[in-house]
Amino acid sequence: MDSKKFYWLKLKRDFFKRHDIRIVEDLPNGKDYILFYLKMLVESVDHEGKLRFSDTIPYNEQMLATITNTNIDIVRAAMDIFTKLEMIEIIDDGTIFMTETMKMIGCAADNDNAKRQQRFRDRKKTEKAIALEDSVTNNNAKITDSVTNNNESKSIEIEKEKEKELDSKESKPKKTRFIPPTLEQVQEYCDERGNDIDPRQFFEYYQAGGWKDAKGNPVRNWKQKVITWEKHSNGHPINSSQSYHRTSGNEFLDLLNNMEDEDE
């Protein structure tokens, strides 16, 4: 049993450059004539270029207009033109013969067609796989770029935070460590100011208390303390005859408490 064959119409790339086609297309309603011609070619493929309604009935113009969905006036004019240009031939029994059809027909058996379709499907699968691979590669590249950019952004932010922290530390004034004076330094400062303060009394008072004031707060500036004592001497020295022991209720301690309050 012969394999079933499939036919198709092979339209060459230069079809519309053919002289007869150009002549027809250039006529009024020429494009309608060409479309009608192509429909007739397709109809004739399965019949080796012959157009006939049945073995006993040939096609007439009205029937051609119906099967090709073409205006009857276009069919009448086109058939006359095609005949004159020998694009078709009307045989004595009324059969319309499309002279170019046999040159355009291509065919393939069932198995050949199946192979062709399989090759087409395989090619599509390959193209799809390549497209998918390219898509994955592009996505991975985008993810890598995104991660790299994020890491770089984080690194920049960390560096900025470090710089801010460093600037903040540098902008803060450093606390000066208090260094207790020697008796000689106190003596020199009192002489420099020309006050009536007893340097030894001053020195021994704060030295005995670990250089803390009457309220127990660390002394930050001993020269300021000298100035405070100076204000309360009223022109008379706070001399060693007055007790400088840190004893509650002591007159000298009360005086120093008042001095410390003013010194703050």
C-alpha cells in the first residue's frame, strides 16, 4: 500500500517579479486579480493543476466566484486576462488548466513528512534549551552583579560608619589628667599672684584629702582653688593656726564648704 502523500504549493521568491504577474498587478483591480489567481493555484494542487467541479461538471465563473470568495466581475475580467496571457488554459471540455501549477507542486510521503516534523520539533527543543541556558546564565550574572554591588555598598557604609566614629572620637575633647602640684609650684603661683594664701596650708589640706574638695569631688584645677581661697582671705591669710583637718563641724571646714559652693 502506497504511503499517503501531502502536497504543497512552492511559491518562488521572484513570483511577484514575473512579467505576467507585474502586468496583471499594474491593472485596475490588479491586486484582486492576483489574489484570485493564487486561490485558483491552491485549489488545483490536489488535481495536478486541473480545476473542475466534477467529472461531468466543469466550473463556471459563478462557481469560481463562490469557491474563491471573489466578486463575480473580478472573476470574469481576470479569467479573460489570464487566458490572453496564457496563465491558464481552457480545455475543450471546460476544464481549467493552471499552466504553472505543476512547476510549483511539492509532495512528501507520510514517513517523510513525519521525519520532517520530527526534525522541526527537535530543532525547536534545541532552540528552547539554548534560550533557557542563556536565560539562566544572564540571571546568574545579574545575581552575581547584584551581590557584588550589595557587598560593595555594605563595605562603603561600614567604612563611612568607621570614619564617623573616628571623627566623633577625635572631635571629643580629651580629658586632661589631673597632676597634683608640688609645694614649690603652689608657692610659685601664690607669689605670682601676690596673695596672702599660706601655700603649705593649701598644699597640705588637699594633699591630706587625696586632692579632693570639701565635698569629696576630685580637684580638676588646683590653680582655681588657689583663686577661690584668695577671694575668702579678705586680705588675711588662712594660716596654719587655723585647723585644716577634715572634721565635721570644724569652722575651717565650714569655710571651705562655702568656698567650694562658689567655686562650682
